[in-house]
Amino acid sequence: MAMHLGPNAGDEELLTTINTTPLVDVMLVLLIIFLITIPVVTTSVKVELPHEVQQPRQTQPDNLILSVNAQGQAYVYDSPVRSNADLIQQLKTFAEKKPQPEVQIRGDANTDFEAVGRVLYAAQVAGLTKVRFVTDPQGAAAQAPQGK
């Protein structure tokens, strides 16, 4: 008995290529499934999100400026505040004015959130209602790391 592994004259040739037709069919079915399910997943509760508006604010004489430096020291205008109770007492005098002044909180970028939170809490306890945080959008763009 002899064994011959090569093609004979009447035998078909051996296919050595990959048939990609079933793979394409499966990929098209998966694509259709994803196209149908993605809109269902991405839409949830309809919410109108606020739009960002940058308005340059002019400091007016009746605005109250509270600053917090990098060490966490609070300032009313340019004078340092000794304690949180002292800050609340000073802010209560501003809260009694009619109309109330706008409070502008200027927190150093390197300070702890806790220090700015104490100033915000003091304004809330004193009864001040118009509070804004002052930022520097040009400084943030200048300090952004440059890509290589």
C-alpha cells in the first residue's frame, strides 16, 4: 500500500486562502445591532444643560472683594482677617446694606479648597446672597502645558 499526498489529475486543488465572506456577514450584523442600540443607550432623562457664558465683570465700588492667598489667609479687600468669627462679623455689616453688595471671591490657584470654602461659608452665614468666583481665563491658557 502506498500513500500519495500530492494532487492527482482528477482531484481538486487544496484551497489555502481564507474565506472572508462569513466574517463580513457577522460584522455587518454587529454593525446593524450597534446602530440600533446606541440611540437607546445615549438618550436618558431629557435635561437642558446650562451654556457657558463668559462675561467680563467690572469691579464696582460697592462690590465686596474677599481674597484667599496660597497659604489660606483670608482678606476683606486688602486687610487680613484674624479669625472666621471676625470674618462673619465683618460680612454681617455688608449684608445689612440695601441693596446687598456683590461678593467676589478671589481664591489663589494654589490654595486648599477648604480655605475658600470657609470664606464661602462665612458669606452664607452672614446672609450675603450674591456671590461670584473670580477667575483668570487668560492666565489658565498661558499656564497650560505645551504639547511636544
